[in-house]
Amino acid sequence: MPVRVCVELRLSPFKKLAFFPRVIWRKLCYICIMQGNSSIRDNLVWQIEAGVDECIGDAPVDRFAETAARLAERQTKQTPKTSQAPKSSANSGQMSPRSRTPEGADQQPMPAPPASQYSAPERAVQSAVAAAGAANSIDELKTAVENFEDCALKKTAMNTVFADGNPEAKIMFIGEAPGADEDRQGLPFVGVSGQLLDRMLASIGIDRSHYYITNIVFWRPPGNRNPTTGEISACLPFVERHIELVDPEILVFLGGPASKTLLGRQEGITKMRGQWFDYATPKLPRPAQAMPFYHPAYLLRSPTHKREAWHDLLEIKQKISQD
Ligand code: URA
């Protein structure tokens, strides 16, 4: 069945896909990616990476031209009276001097209701705090993350990447953001950097049954860009609640962004790595021992730092056997 769909798509991919709902569009894109010819495949991969997840037509529309036409039409329709009127108070939310008098009050448009005192990013954090705080188990938290709609990254990702490994383990690793492989499989650290991490941890005798692993954001940033401060802030209440619910003895933060975010520090990873910090929240029974560690993707790019990473791994091994 996939092969038949693919043949049709090769002939006319966009026409066949027009008006298909999002989920079907994604599935068909991936069938095409796996089996289609390379130019269609490259085109689809490029579009998915850029965040396209739905096909709504088979001919391009010049929205700029539409806007210009509407503006021109509005200008020709404007009467002298409206063009001389004082700036509208309805848009700005400010009352004009005349409307402040009782006589003028019924002749002026009502002032616009005040805009929310919170910006969209602030509202995203507030809703994350409420949703995360209401979760009383890891399963509930996972559901809350999957239902959270206020992080823009979710719109371009294929899957929510929540966590992997053993939530009962005494050690929890926290990375930065899912990549393409993680997005596809819905699991953290399953791509090349995850494989390096697994090999490093195997060298000190632990595998995923001995540790728990997640990220500071739950969705892949398009094109693997760094997550923005707003995206990290929207996910942070979930990450903090995640740590409280797992209640690990040892935390390892993989890379600068995870370390800085969770320790609230400004130093770079080169300075912080290998040191132990207390990680505490009011709901943790006791602080976890937290260590910033080089991100495995950085070690793949800069193998000379593997020597320091090995030193830090031995520290972690010792801490595991101590506690
Ligand atoms: N890098 C990360 O930080 N997290 C992943 O899950 C994969 C790669």
C-alpha cells in the first residue's frame, strides 16, 4: 500500500496532497521521503524542516499583492471627514479629551477594553506553571506536556519527546533539545549524540535501565536551531516538575543551555563542567547533586574535550557508588 501511494505522489505530489489533513500529510510525506525520487524527497524534507506540515492548495498565492490591493482600496474609500478625524481612541485604548466629558460620552465610541497585562510568552509560562503544578505523577506530567499548546515548537515537531530510561533510577540526565532522530522516534538521545552518550555511560557500567533522560524542551526546534529563551521558559515549569517527580539523587546537565537554565548561572560549560552544585526546589525532599557535563554533540565536534569528559564520568561513577 505505501508503494502505491508513493507512485501516485511521484506523479503529482502536491495536487494529490491538497486539502489533506495534517496527520495524513505528514504520513504521506514520510512515505514519499522513504520511497520517492530524490528531488521530491529533498523538497519535502526541506519543507518539513522549515515547519510546513499541511498542504492547502496547489498554486502559490501572493499575499503581499493582496495586502497592497486592500490598502489601495481602503485609501480610495476614505472620506475627507474620516481622514481629518483625530486619531481613533478605539484602537489605542485611550479616551479622546472630548469623551472624558459627560456630554460627549454617549457620542464617542467605547474605549477598547484594556489589553491583557501579560504578554503571550508570560501567559505561556503561566499556563505551563498551572499545568505542571497539577501533575502528581510522571504519567500525568507526560499527558500535560503532550496537551500543552503554548510552545511554538510543538507546531513544527512531529512528536513530543518526553523522556526515556528508568524513572526510578538515582541519576537523571537533562539535555538541550530533540534532534531529527528524536523527533521521528519520540525518544530523547537516540541519534548519533545519544549513541555516543550511551557508549560513554556503558564505559562506567550504566545503561538506560540505570538512568532516566530528558531535555529542557520537549519538541525539536526546526532545522536544529537553538531553542529560544521563550521556548525554554515555556517548558521550564514542566522540566522542574519532572525533576521533582523523579526526585533523583544525581542530576547531570548535558551542555551549556541545560546547565545555565537549571542552575540559573551565567558561566559557560567549560567553566562549570565537572563541578557539583546543589539543585533544590521547595518540593524536593532534599537537594539533588547536579553536575554540568559536556554535551555529547559537542564532544563529537571537539573530540579533544573527551579527556575532560572522561574525568567527569569517573566523578559521576564515584558519586553513583557513594550515594
Ligand atoms: N541532543 C539533545 O540535547 N537532546 C536530544 O534528545 C538529542 C540530541
